[in-house]
Amino acid sequence: MSNNKPRIAVVGATGAVGREILTILEQRSTPHAELRLLASPRSAGSTLPFKGQSLPIAALAPNCFDAVDIALFSAGSTVSKEWAPKAIAAGATVVDNSSAFRMDPNVPLIVPEVNPTALPKAGPRGRGAGIIANPNCTAIIMLVALNPLKRAFGIERIVVSTYQAASGAGARGMDELLTQTRAVLAGEPAVPHLFHEPYAFNLFSHNTAIDPATGLNAEETKVIQEARKIWNDPQVRITATCIRVPVLRAHTESINVTLRWPSTEEKVRQAIAAGPGIRIIDDRARNSFPTPLKASGQDDVLIGRIRRDESLQGGFGFDMLVCGDQLRKGAAQNAIQIAELLIAQGR
Ligand SMILES: NC(=O)c1ccc[n+]([C@@H]2O[C@H](COP(=O)([O-])OP(=O)(O)OC[C@H]3O[C@@H](n4cnc5c(N)ncnc54)[C@H](OP(=O)(O)O)[C@@H]3O)[C@@H](O)[C@H]2O)c1
């Protein structure tokens, strides 16, 4: 800590999430005394722009976390598992975007709009708080949308179907969609490399491994398990189907929710509208609802198509369409909000 401002390291600064972290740190003017950019040896020696300057990028190396207060990790699980303990040993608090530590019972999994009190209390100055995990992007967007309903009416069951963007798979995911789209428009075949199916003008089941026992892919399992952990509600019933669609940025989710206590569409709408980090776009007359393009680059989760599920008697069931920028609220922005909570604690 220098002048009560933290020294921040961004691990994976050159990636899709890492670049968004830099954009948001600049936009929010998050206080910091130093910004240290780290990536693989491939990027070492190059620079990234920040506030009109060119910041150098270094490779992860011994001593790279010396004097760092907060380390924002976005370089995948393997890097987090190896380097997060080293950052902590050097005295930093790690906010980790990977899935490496999310389900560790000793690691808090935080969405600031939902469970900020799960953040550990500040310890002695100069001592880190260990690892804080940033949840899965699809889970974050769903929880921001549904938390106001959970608080007001309780939630029994969720059926969520997703339409997930290429950038959820990082910079290479976006490249693959763009390259294949250009190829198909030029009359050439779409050749898959990163994904298991052609992406241009197509959609497919999420590209994570399927558990043969449950039939769930890893993305679906993360949404279910992480939502239960964040809400501290192991009983909530959730079923998920996760699909990649040929969209560059921002995930969409069709959500059907069964409330514990019945309500009306008006009360549900009011509860959602009062929730933090939410903007309602629900203009039936103009057929104007959330879209990934409207959500791209936005901090808020967009919600529309709010309506009663008439297939359930008694006002228990409701449907909605939700869009959120998964590079921002689903990753970089959520991590920076956690960092800002840490800074407010004086870490
Ligand atoms: N994309 C999303 O929407 C999203 C949402 C939530 C969470 N996440 C998580 O965030 C993490 C990053 O995702 P991303 O989408 O930003 O991926 P990405 O675009 O592929 O970027 C990966 C980053 O990790 C760096 N890296 C790779 N191997 C490294 C190594 N051995 N040592 C140091 N740095 C290394 C890369 O550096 P080089 O450029 O030098 O290779 C790059 O900066 C992943 O854990 C992902 O699961 C992503």
C-alpha cells in the first residue's frame, strides 16, 4: 500500500478479460499506486495502453508479486493454481477469475450485489485476505437478475437456457467466429479449431466436457453449484442448458423461475427494477427487449420479457430474458468491484 492506494497486478493482462480490466480500471478511476501487467513470455516486452501511457508487460517470474497488494488473475486455472499461492506468499490478496478455487469451501465466491458480506473482514494491515473467487460469468448474470426475487419471494426452482457469446472462450473464441464467418461469406468452409463444431451461422452445445454420469457439461454444472454456494442455499433446484451462439460478446439467458411465495407480474417487475446493477428493457409495444448488442460494454444486466408463466397455477411461475456483458459484469467488472470492496477495507 502506498499513500493508502494499493499496488495492483493484472495477470493475463493481454487476454479478453485482462484488457477489459484495464478499460474498467481507467473508466472507474479505481485508486491504485501502481499497475503491474503480467502475461505469458509470448507477450513479455510488449505494451498495453492505459490512461494515455504505454504500460510494459512482463512474464510471470519469481518476485513479480513483490509489494503487490491486490492481484487480479485472468490467465486460466493452470496459471492460477501455480501462481496464486505465490502471490499470496508475497502478501497480496488474489481475486481469481478462473474456476480453480471457486468451489473450495475456504474460498469466498463473491457477487458484490448478492453476497458482499461473504468477503472476509479486513485482517491486520499488510496481510492479504487470501483468494477471493470471481464466479462463472453465466452464474453472475443469472444471480444479479434473480437475487431481488429471491429476497422478496424466495426461489424454489430455476430453469435457465443460455445463448453464450464467443468471447466467453477468450480472444481465440472471438477470432474463430470472425475467421469462420469471413470464410463462409467468401464461399469457403468453416474449419473448427478451438470449438468442436463449425461456429459461423451455427450454434452448439457448450464446448466444455460433459459429465457422463449427469449428462451436464461443465458450464451447466458451474451455474448450478456456484449459484447454490453464493446464495448459501444448497436446496435451491436449478436445471441449466448452455449453448454457444454466433455472437461476439454478451451472454443471453432465458430464465423460468418458480417462486416460494406467489406474486403478481407487477410486484415481480417492481422487485427486479429495484435491484442493484439491473436495467429493465421491456417495451412490448415496440418489441424492444434486451439483446447482446444492447448489453455489450454496459455495466448493468439487462432484463425484459418479464411475464407470468401461465403453465403454473397461482402466480408462482415467471419468465424473463436476461442479457449481460460477460467480459464486464461476468468477469472484469465483478473482479474490480471485489477489489474496490477490499480497498474500502484498507487492504
Ligand atoms: N472470457 C470470459 O468471458 C470469461 C468470463 C469469466 C471468467 N473467465 C476466465 O478468465 C480467464 C481468462 O479468460 P480470457 O477469456 O481472458 O482468456 P484469453 O483471452 O485466452 O486470455 C488469456 C490470458 O492468459 C495469459 N496466459 C496464458 N498462459 C499464460 C501463462 N503460462 N503465464 C502467464 N499468462 C498466461 C495470456 O497471455 P498471452 O497473451 O501472453 O498469451 C492472456 O493474457 C480464464 O480463467 C477464464 O475462464 C473468462
